Amino acid sequence: MRPERLNPLFIAADSLKGVGPQLARPLERLGLTRVRDFAYHLPDRFVSRRAVADLDEASVGEQIVVSLTPLEYRSSAGRGPFRVLASDAAGNVCALTWFGRNAGWAKKQLPLGEPRWVAGRLDQFGQTLQIVHPDHVVAEGGEALGQLCEPIYPLSEGLTQGRLAALVQQALGMAPDLPEWIEPGLLAREGWPAWADALRLAHQGEHAVARDRLAYDELLANSLALMLVRGANRARSGTPLTGDGSLRTRLDLPFALTGAQRRSIAEIEADMAQASPMLRLLQGDVGSGKTVVALETMLLAVEAGARAALLAPTEILARQHHATLCRMAAGTGVTIALLTGRDKGRARESTLLGLMDGSIPIVVGTHAIFQEAVTYRNLALVVIDEQHRFGVGQRLMLTQKGKRTPHCLAMTATPIPRTLTLAQYGEMDVSKLDEMPPGRQPIDTRVVAVERIDDVVSAIARHIATGEQAYWVCPMVRELETEDLAAAEARFAELSARFGDQVVLVHGQLKPEVKDAAMERFARGEASLLVATTVIEVGVDVPNATLMVIEQAERFGLAQLHQLRGRVGRGTGKSTCLLLRGEALSETARRRLALMRETQDGFRIAEEDLELRGGGELLGTRQSGDTPFRVASLEQIQRLLPLAHDDARLLMDRDGGLTGARGEAARLLLYLFERDYGVQLLRGG
């Protein structure tokens, strides 16, 4: 149960004055559904204004607050601007100008002859000074002087800065006083304010120290929760598994395992032989052979008399894994079943029965394999693919299906820099596949101007005439009126006019059966060209597809480009990736595309991506809202995470964990940042 003293922060947004059904939707789009969310909705920047006695003290282009007395109203014909001529204390005249604003509203705000404080940017139109759309107009003695430093918040349609700022202030007023959870020596050394003070300061101006304090709190909560998970996992009773090799030696692989694969398998074997459940992350570049390691791990479990399950984040990926595993394990005689949300009727009942009685030793599927209706006989191993799609809380849920805690092997095809691995997977041991299987040729990567798109289409025609296949990736599903980005549906229509039914379309808005049918046609070679969005970023394995076109490549992040490029080069033939770029490129986009030409080392690309993105999306996941951090920026994570990790370790090893005064405060911190799964793992927590 959440501690009572935190309850004011977790009540619904509609408890704030002024929040009704109409405002709830734009607030929800920003993730502002509770009082706490407003308190942590930090400004992007601040507008700093200077109070001046008259306009002679100000410069054109400066943000100011000045007292002005309205003299005259001037309306323009048609839809022209409405102006209020006003004078300052020295007699200087300034035009207050509105476009598209109701004149009656402006007259009400600025009655003739009555002084008003006006805040805004001083500009000049011809010989006339003007302030266009003043930010604030208030009566003498009002609050304009309090707007000398004004926060600018991220907004969504239907919200204004003033309305959101007022809600934030309400939320800050509801913040309770909380005990200190940071180690006193560290707190003093960094000069950080108390928690409630830091929250208020972060909304008042460019207080880097206050921002660091708030970011540190989030990183400390995360580090502490991961340590609690790791400790609780080691204390649990699992099932020691030791295989005899009888199944693994019957695998008929067309290639020898790499040194990295053999090393990772040995690390996994050692973990699974222990009574405490394995919790290991297998990190490998695209095409490095994670699936083979996963299969060897699952067969080891079956050799030991146990059962295994592989979880994939999407149905396409689950079906792809199932087909690949069945092909590789054909000589072992082991049944590998598929279970997704779409499976119905007798086939589903048969699979469920096989899992319950143990006659199906390995199952592959989506979240459907962990529904309440699915029961297992001796489930001792869970393999989670594309681990970055699942949070720690989900990982815990997925390992609760067995009578004893199953071993867990998580896999990601996104190479992750060391600092971020610690941030997201600090409860796990890590194995790395940093070698590529022999026989893989480097992918020829070229950057092509979009003006040459006709040449690219002609190249595709020559390519598919040889019997090989190709991908064409677009950044959007449909055109928007305000965007000139290529849309998958529009590009599909154009390419279909040229290549007929050799072209298939896949994107996330299609019905699952339509999407799967298109993928299956392409995988079987019945279609030569697959037009898609980034839905094919992971898991699609068609060795005959040796050409990848990525349109508007400058719009994608480095990690995404690398993942997409990894869809080709799956066989032994030569593969090509064409990065179609637009006309205007930022310096960052140029560096990104140049790096793609220069290297295929995913670990190097991940490090460079971190530098290029700066405070941008974390691991390419912030676009989908999947980042575990809301307050801490990338720069703060790199700088403060080592401190937070050491502080969490100090709390656990020296300060008694979550007992004692600091431990009780740390419990509040875990609940505050919704890392309370760490508390729940403690007995009586």
C-alpha cells in the first residue's frame, strides 16, 4: 500500500481547480493525470523579462514589463490587426497589436486612460514601437512583475501556458514535506536543496542544482529498485538445471558457433545450474546469433526435464521466431508450439492442454502465453526477446508462472552503452555477442538524394528481375497535409503501379491477419518488394532480401537505421542499403548518415547515437513513451547515475536497506517514482 503521506500527490488531475472534462483530454495527452505529474512537468525553458520605467530604457527585441496607458483603438479593414496605441511614463507611444483577436476582448483588457502593466517582446514596425500579442496585461498592482521570469512548459492542443502554469502551482502547493532519502554527506557536497524546495525552484527559473536534485532522486529510486529486485531474485528458490547435451548435439546448424556465442552459452549454463534463478541479459547486434543461443538455452532446460517459454513483443516476431526455431530444431524431435492472442478453437485448446500436461516442452508467443488461463507443468525458463519493450515490472510478472521462480534470459538486438545498461538492466548480469557469424558480408550502405528516386526504382526493377527481394521503408503510414514525408500507403500505390502484385504492404494499422498474410507472402518469396513502416525493425528474417531502401532516412535515429539495415545481409550474398535523404539536412543528420556509411558496428553506433542525441530520446524509446525516466535527461543519467548507484549500494549494505530512518524515507522515494515493485519484493513490504 502506498504511504498515506503521498496520497495528495496521487489524486486525480480533476481534483485541481479548473480541470473539467474539456481540459482532461489535452492534459492526458501530456501524461498529466495526477497531481504528481504536474509537479514533475518541468519547464522546457524560461522567458526572462526586465522591468523598465519607460521604453527609452528598453532595446528592440528585448522581453520587458512596462506600465502603459491606452490612448486610442485602431481597427484595420478585413482581417487586419487590431491595435491599441498606448504611452509610457515618458510619453513614448507603443502599439499593442493583435492578429485575429476579438477587438472587444482587447478593449476590455485595455480601457482608455487606465494604466496597465504589459509584458512582452518589444519590436519595431516601420517607425513605430510595438508589442505583438502581449504575454500579459494586468491592472496596476497586479501580477505582471511576478512574470519577470516565466516558465515555458511543453503543451498540447487545447492548453495555454497560463492555464498550465496555474495548475502546476496548485500541484506544488499540495506537495507534502518528506524526510530526506539522500546520504547526508552527498547532499551537503552537492549543495542540493530539500526535495520540496527543489521542486519549487525548478519551476521558478534556471536552477540547475534543483534540476539535478530531482533527476538524482529518480535515478536513486531506479537504482535502489533494481538492487532490490536483484537481491530478492538471489534469495528465491529456483530449479537448478543441468543438461546432458542429448538434444543440443542433434542441432543441425549450417554454421559454427562464434566465440561470443560459446562464451555466452557457458555463462548461461553456469547460471542455470544454480538454485537461485538466472536473471541475465543477452545483448547482441543485429545478425549476431541471439536466436541460436536462446534455442540452446531452451533445449538445455528440456534436457533437464523442465519446460521453456519464449516471449516476443509482437505477433509478427513471435511467428518469425517459431518458424526459425522449428527449422533449426527439426532434428531434435522437440515440439515447439506457437500461442498468440489470435489463436482460437481446438488448436488453442490443444496447445493449452499440452502446456498443462508437459507434452509441449517449448512454447513461443506474445503476452498470451502468460495469461491467467495458461498453466504450465514445470516451467523453469522464460526467454524474453526485444527486452527494451518490457519494463522491470513486466519482467517480474512474466517470471511468476512457475511454482518456483523460472530462470530468465532477456535478449535485446539494440546494443546499449554501458551507462544505460546499468540504468535499465541493473538487476541483470550481462552477456555480449560482439562477434558476427562467419560468412556474413558487410552491407554496402549508400546515401542517395531523394531527387534520384526514379533511379532507385529502376535499380529495384533490376534487382528483383534477378530473383532477389527488397524492402522499402517509409517513416509514416499516411500523408499529413502539413508534412511532405513519404507515406507507406502512397509509396505502396506508386510501386504497385510499376510492379503489380509483386509488392506487399505492412504497417501497424493494418489488421493482424492482413499484416501476417503480407509478411508470409514475402517470406515465402511470392512477393518481391515489401513496403513497410518501422514495424519491420526487428525480427524479420528473409535471407533472399538483399536490398533495403529507407526513405527520408534523416528522420530516423541511428539505432533505428541500424536495426532496419539489419533486415538485409542475413544470408551469404552481397546486400545493399540505400539511405534516401531529403534536401535540407541538419549537421546532426549529416553526421548520422555519414556514420551509417562508415561502420556496421552496432556497439560503436550506440555510443555515437548517445552523443548525437544529447538530451533526446533514450535508446530510441522515448518516441514510443517507453523510457523509464521522465525527469532525468541523458546528460544527467551519464553524470549522476554512478553516484546514485553507489548511494543505493551504501543504503543497502551499510544503512540497513529499507529499515531505519533513511530506509523509511527511501520507501517513500520508491513509491513516489512508482518503483514500488522493489518494496513489494521485501517480506512484509
